[in-house]
Amino acid sequence: MEANTQVKAEARYIRVSPQKARLVVDLIRGKQAGDARNTLRATNKRIAPTVLKVLESAIANAQNRNDDADVDRLFVSEAYVNEGPRMRRVRPAPMGRAYRYQRRMAHIVIKVTEKEA
């Protein structure tokens, strides 16, 4: 890959609150790709397999972009979670009332870069 070329993978409209997804994404930011994989496999959070899938997709994108890309030299250069749209729902309440609540969604973005030798 060319020097400092970032390769991106993105998962959009994931049904988890961005706050909860950020807890997992913060664990892998700046790590080697292999170490990040191991961290996500060992993380006991519901969103961890989804973040792992996005990371694996970013690694695959790096390999597809350049045939001689070295997977061992890839590291997570950027990883962040943006807020997606909110689904507004209504929960029945006593005496004919209704309470509104929001189901949040997240967009997860992971970028990997190859370290120089």
C-alpha cells in the first residue's frame, strides 16, 4: 500500500446505543490488527462480534486494495462510532397515558493503515 493510505470499513444502522458501542471501539483504537481481533474475541459485550466483523472487513478491504499488503503490519488508525437515526416508540402507561422512548442506532467506522517498515 502507498504510505499512510487508510482503508475504511463501515457498519451503519446497528441497533445499539452509540454510548455502548464506543466502550468496545475504544478498546481497539491504535492497536495492531491482530491484537485488536484478539481483544474483540475476548470482550464480553453484545456489540463486540459486530465490531469484529467491521474490523475483519477493513482488513479484507486493505488486502483487496493492494495484493502485497502485509496483514501483520496493519493497525487501527481510526475507530469511531457516530449516532444514527432514532426510532421513536410508545410504551403504554397507567390511566390511558403513553410514555415515549427512543431506540438508538449507531454507525461504526474503522480505518486501518499499514505501518512503515
